[in-house]
Amino acid sequence: MSDHLPLFPASADAAHDEVPQRFAFDGTGSEYFRIWIVNLFLSIVTLGIYSAWAKVRRTKYFYGSSTVAGSSFEYHGNPIAILKGRIVAFVLIVIYNIAMRTSGVLALLMMVAVMAVGPWLIWKSLQFKLYNSSYRSIRFGFRGSMKETYKVYLLWPLLTFFSLFLAAPFAHQRMKQFQHSESRFGTTHFSFHATASSFYRAYLLVFMIWLAGIVAISVVLGAGLWAFLSSMARPGTGDPAGLAGFFTFLFALYVWMFVLFPIFLTLLQNLIWNNTQLGAHKFTCEMKWPRMVFITLTNMLGIICTLGLFMPFATIRMLKYRVESMTLHPAGSLEEFVTNTQAQVSATGEGMADLLDFDLSL
């Protein structure tokens, strides 16, 4: 990794300086509900135009509620830039749908055009998101090249598709490596050390868990499925019990897939952040999949029972757990690190503001 800060000077408080700093999230469901309901109402009234301002309000709240070492994060995004990005996305979708209804050839050409410009849009969006994020008045940044962006967001996805998704873990690792290694805090770069093999192990573990669940469901509910298939082989002899068994089998498969997602998310977040550093400072993530499954299932139940009104509370519950599972392990005094970084940023200056006027993120 480049641009590491010099080693911190030794001091009598060195042991204290290196005390792990756990991330905290103090947002509440009731506070966010008020933001969410106003954002929803104004977005509907303005036919979606206000959604850009809604995103800024939402992100500012999430950032301001997330703290580490006694300080919170800040978001400085310009809603006009976000609105421009959404207009571009909307226009592309409309043109593609018109082309698809008009001619298959035009639809194919439009798809190729979107694939060609897509990585550039993602590149601008990554720059916008990080530059408009700060901690203790120091901006984050993204210095990845456009050439590398095309490799990560076009070449590797195509490789994944043509390899029948066997290259998906490799492509995922390359994407996270690009995102993290090219990000910086002030003048200090992040680094990413997870290998493609570690991503393959995570994917393989999830696949084995999925397969074990499918086998278990088939063993437990296989009789009902077999009864349904047998009745289908004899037209006119419908079996209500077999039909009920078939739908029970499908429902169990759906629930299992829903449960599998938080397990996959837990494995990936732990893998990614346990292999990420900021200069010499390390991160750890200790998410537990049983807790993630519980939060996911209870959130789904709450959203269904309240016809969607539990959505902001569900968002806060999930975000709070994910943020508070993170810990920063300083390699020295954070105060010295921030002070040195502020000095270096002031010396180099920032010339990105005029360039970052576009955000595709939704």
C-alpha cells in the first residue's frame, strides 16, 4: 500500500493510544421514521424529483449517527448532482424499453451502449460518494483509474457470465480490492488483503449450507412433493393433500433462500473488513449469522404485519447491528494521525470539487 504515514512516535501513552475503538450507531427507528415518511410523501408529490433531496437527508442522518473514537461522519452530497444521475438512469431505461419494443437489434445495440458507458458512470459515482464523505472535517476520496474501472465492472462480469458464474468469487474479490485499495482518507490510502481463494471458500461454504438445507427440506417434506407429482401423473385424480404438500415445499425453499442471504452477507462483511486497513490501522468485523438471521426474519415479519410502516425501524435495526460489529484497531495515536492527515491535506489541496458533479447511485 502506498502513502502510509510515518511510524507514530513512541510515548508513555502508546498502549492507551492503541486501545480498540468500536464503531457506534445512535440512530433510532422513531427519528428515522419521521425522516422516512416526509421523504416518501414529498417524493410522491413531486413525482420522484424530491427523491434526490430525500437521499441526502437520509444519508446525512445515517452518517451523523455513526461514530468511532468519539466523532461522527459527515455527508456533503449535492442533491442536484444526484438528481442528474437519476435523470440519466431514467432516460437510459426509457430508451432501452422503447428500443426493445421497436426492434430486437436496437435493443441489443442499446444494451451494448449501456455496457460501454456503465463503468464510466460507476467510476464517477464512486468518486462522488467518497469525496462527499468526511470524518473530523477530512474528506475521503477515490483515485481508481477509469481503465481499471472498466476491467472491474465490465471485463470481470463478462468473464463471470461466460464461465457460468464459476468466476463470480474472483470477480467479487477484484471488485472489492479495487474499491478499497483505491479509496483514501485524506492522503492516506486504504489497503485490501483478502485473496480470491478466500472469496471462493466463502462462496463454497454458502453453497454447502444451501445444499444441506435443500437436502433437509427434501427429506422432511419429500412425501408431500412425491404425492403431488404422483397425482399429476394421473390426470383427473387431484389430491388436495399432495397440492398442499407441494406448496409447503415451495414455501420452505423460499424461506430457506431468504435465511441464506443474511448468512452470506455476514460471511462477506467479516471477510472484507477483517482484511481492510487504513494506513497501519486495522479493522475487524464480528458479525454473527444467527443474530443476522433473527434480525432479517423479524424485520420481514414486522414489515408484513404493518403493511410496510416498519420499514424505517427495520433499516435502523440492521444498520445498527452492522455498524456496531465493526472495530478500528489504531496502530498509534488517532489524534496524531488525524492532525498529520489534516496538515497533509492542507498542503496538497483538493481540486476535485468541480469534477464531481454527477452521482448515479440510487
